[in-house]
Amino acid sequence: MDTVLDRISRKMNELTPQERKAAKFIAENYKDVAFLNSSDLAKRAGVGGSTIIRMATSLGYAGFPELHKALFDYIQNKITTIDRLSEITSSIYQDKDKKTNTKNNVDNKFTGISKIFMQDAEQHIRVLDELDIDKFNSMIDLLISKKRVFIVGSQISEVTAVFATYSLGKVLPEVIRIESGKSNTFNTINSATRNDIAIIFCLPRYPKSTINIMKSLHKAGTTIIVVTHSTIFSYIDMVDILFAVPFVHYKFMDSISPMMSFITALVLEVYERDTKRAVKHLEKFEQFVKCHEVFVEDKEK
């Protein structure tokens, strides 16, 4: 894949002196730059704001936002948890230009905790703005029409896989989570056919186990839906439908709340599209819960 650093290396001699200065700064500080806006990058690189824009287009991008997105996507597979801890620019709790006493800012609605909720809210809005409704509807049609739904996801994506399996399992008859290393993994994958569909949750850094399972399901002819963080996905040739649901880094933490909301919307839409079958399956779910005494009974009247 042609990365930002590859383009800089290849096109360096074609850039103007100021553009080369900015490009060199990016190449030497790409982990920092991934968390900077164009204005901050211009200041740090010692060039004008217009230079950043021209440099981006000279490298073959539509503008700085596209370059920035490509760079951010690139470091997802490179940056480690320890790296994130040392990235001052990735910390929402630090502001180099303002050193104020936390005690005096307790009532400030833009303190660290509030920023987390605000940035998550912004990501939710971004997902809604960029969501391809036709593609989303096609996904719902496929989920309803296929015999079985496989759910795959490990590491940070394991949380979304568990939530999706539990939630979709309430409204669809056969929702199966495939976990690498489990005793029934081979049999499940080996039984996959064109009549099945798989939802692959694949957030960076991409786990090998997830990719290997996806390859096996693709080979079996199973319809593949990938939910990841970006439209730039290295294994797109195996994907039938791809959804990009962004998430935010906070030091060593990844906020996946937009992903969870996406799953909730997906399940509710499946319910609305085929309510009769969904209600029937929900009734079976409640019967199971009651029969096996899954939950503590609420004795309060």
C-alpha cells in the first residue's frame, strides 16, 4: 500500500523548498503530526498554512484532511500502547499553551472528562453524516435473508463482537460468534457457505486471527461485511460491504461508543424490517431467560 511516507520519499525532489521542509517534518514526526491540525502543523514545521495545503496536493492528496486521514490510518498499525502514553499531542488533558490550575477549572465544561463526552458526541454526528443509507439498507436485507450470521472480532473489537452477538441474537435465529482457538472454530468455519453472512469487526491494530478467519469465510463464499475505522482497508478485495465507523484515542484507551451505537441502530433496524419474526424470536429469548433463571428476580413491587 502506498503510504504517506512512501509518497514523501518518492516526491520529495518535486516539492518546493518550503513544501520539502513541511514534508520532512512530517516524515520525522509522523506520530505527532497525526494528532495535529493544519495550523498547528504549520507552526511546528515553521511554514505558512498555505504551504501545508500545497504540499498535500503535491503529494497527490485532495487536500490536508485527506493527507491527515491517510497518516492517521497508517499509524494505527504502527503505534503501540506504550507509544500512546508518551504522545503528548494525543492527550486531551494537556494544553501546551495554557497552564492553569485544575482546581480553578472544576466548573469549566471543557475539562478533561467533558472533552471525552464531547469528542465522542462529535464522532457520533460524523458517523451519521457519512453513513451510506443505501449500503446500510442492503446490509439489513442481507442479514434477514441469510441462513446464519457469523460475528468475528478480537482484541478491542472483541467487545463489539460480544455486544453484536448478544443483541442480534435476540432478533435473528442463528447468530454465531467465531472465536479463534476455540474447539468448535474449525467446524463452524468449515460449515460456512454462500447462504451465510459474516460481520467482521476489525479495528486497528488488526489482529491476525481476525484476518485469517475472514480469509477462510471469504474462501467459503460467505458474504463479508467489515466494520472498521476507515474506508482505507488493506483487505478490501475480500469485503462485500464495508462501513467506516471512526473512534477516538485517549492516551492508551480507545473509545468505541460510536461503534456500539452503530450496532444498536443495526439491531433495531433488523427488528423493524421483519418485526413478526423478531418478536417471535424475542419471545423465545425471554422464555430461555426465565427457564434458566439467567437474571436475579426483581422482588420489589
